[in-house]
Amino acid sequence: MRFIELLSDDPKERGQQHGESLRDQISEIAEIRLERMCNTSYFKRIKDVLALAHEHIPVLQKFDQNLYNELAGISAGSNNSIERLIVLNHYTDMRDIKPAGYPDAGGCSIIYSPSPTGAFLGQTWDIHESALPYVIILKLKNALLFSITGCLGMAGINKWGVGITINNLSSIDAHIGVIWPALVRKILENSSAKNACAEIMQVPNGSGRHYAVGDNKDFFGIETSGTKKKIVWDLASQRYFHTNHCLDPEMRQTHIIRKDSTTLERFKHLDEEVRSQDLSTQAQVFLALAQVSMPVNNSMPHSTATCGTLVLDLANKSMMACAGTATKELSLCPSSIISLAT
């Protein structure tokens, strides 16, 4: 699991370090994401994809200048344009802006489990298998982030014990909006899950996504589309599962389930099988996620697979993570734990 510390207080400097340290990997995954956009969205030419990406720049600058500066630093350090990095960061939401021309059944499965010692929040990250070599953990001064090279962050936990995981929803009302990794970073500037929830509810997002955000007191499941948002779960005392379809009937009208998606099967397994299992430790939640992971298919490098797995311990501010599918051996799990205090 690749790991890098970015401890500068200056956003541009932090991004520059990220870009210079991982220049080759950032260039590679940026090229892969450009190719995926041309093959899975309405936009078939690279120049059209980059023009669409360019429209996101002023939205990000207005939303948070520091996060834009950090992305600009990654751009300078890696010798990749900001437009290429926006595609790298925002690929799944950009893909939804027009009806997809080809199936791409990207996923993610989420488990939230309270326990006597604290709450755990975990997810698989299911996307095109070619993204697997670029999975990374970023350590900032106040947060741990699960990400890929060149991305601001996809999930994580901060020094106050606020954690966030995400999964994609295929919105039919997508438009230009804040790139979602920037929202993940913004959420992790909050000192409570309640404040983080409020942040999500007011941001001008661009497409469908489900955000699971919690601390050791509160937990929220929030379904969004390009134009609508709804808190669909706010019970911190009960287990919660989510995959890649809306649970709320109203929000369900704003989304489609992509062809070849396994979202219904994964949710059924979580609801009927995992719900009754012992999920009282970080490692047990980690193992449960292995049950709904998608295997790698080496003959089809762009097919959907589980490219990463993580579980956040909200009480102890730690992340158990791996690239790819979670280990199925409980004794191996502790070696994957990263603490914010380390």
C-alpha cells in the first residue's frame, strides 16, 4: 500500500510535493481516466472531455480556493494540466453529465457498524481494475485519506474522529458542479459529523453520490443527485448498509442502475447475511467487506473490480486499509492499520 505524508500548511506546496513524488503514476492514471471518459461517456474526443473539465475550474475556485491551489500544485509538480487532474478526480461524476454510451458498472459497498467500544465505517472501492496500481494513503496534518495518485482524497478520517466514505450513484440530472474529492476534503475540515452533514447539504454538487459520514456520536447517510439531496439515515445506534442504488423512493427517481451492476445482489447479501454477523471490531468489518468484493479479471483490465478496501475506527481515529480486496485471514488484518496519531 503506497503511503505519503503531506504535512505542509501551504496548499500549493502540499500539492507540489504530491505531484513531484508521484509524477509518473499521476500521468498514467490521468491517461487511463481520459480513455475511460472517451469510452464510457457521451464525450468521445479528448478535447471535448478536457473542455468539460475546464468548466469545473471556476466552480472549484469559488467553493474553496485552498483546495484549488492544492490541485494546481499537483498539476505543477506532475506536469499534468489541471483539466487532466479534474478528469482524474471527478471521472465518475463527469461520466454522468450525458447519458453513458457504454456500460461501466462501477460500484462500492458501505458498512456502518456501532459497537460498545465505538463505531466503524468501511467501504470497498469498486472501479475499473486499471486503477488498482494507483491506490494510495495520504497523511495530512489533520487527516488520513484513502485516494489514488493525483486525487485530493476519496474517503478518510480526521483528528476529531469525523469519518467519511462514499459510493457512486448514477444520476440522470448531472451537471457542472464541485468535484467530489474536494467535498470529501472539505468535510474533513469539520469537527463533528453534524457539521459535516450540513456541509454536504449545501454544496453545489454535480451528480449522484452517496455520502456516509459519522463520528463517535452521530451518523448520517445522504443520497444526492445533480439537483436533489436527502438525508436517508440518521440513526447512529443501528447498522447501515449501502451499495449503488438509492434506498429512498424519492431519490430513486433521479437515478438509474447501470447495466451489469451488481448493486442489488451486494445489498441483499449485506442486508440478509452480514447484518446478523459479529461486526464489533474493525477487523470484522474489514472481513465482512471481503464478502461483497469484486474479483480482479486480468484478461479485462478495465472491468470493474475491488481496487481498495478500508474501515475507519471513529473512536480511535485509525484506518485499516489495503489495495484490492480485503484479506480473508483475520490474523493478517492488524498489519493494515494506520493511525492518525502515528
